[in-house]
Amino acid sequence: MIHPALIPGASLLAGIIILVFPKVLNYIVALYLILVGVLGLMHFFNMPAA
């Protein structure tokens, strides 16, 4: 189980980092898209997530 404060805390931290270092947003978006794509393909091919 994920602690209830973990996701809002991570969002807040990510927002502050993006405000301080705007170029980091490119990497965050790219990593998110890659992760969603890989997980989507794993689901499509019925491969169990690690």
C-alpha cells in the first residue's frame, strides 16, 4: 500500500523542482511517457509487471 501523503508530497516536490529547473520538465514528461508506454505494452502482450 502507498502511504496517503506520498503522492501529494511527490507532486509538490516535482512542482518545486520544475519551477527552479524548468528544463527538468522535459525529462519528467519523457520518463512518464516511456513508463506508461512500456506498462501499456506489457499489458497488451499479457506480460506480468515486475
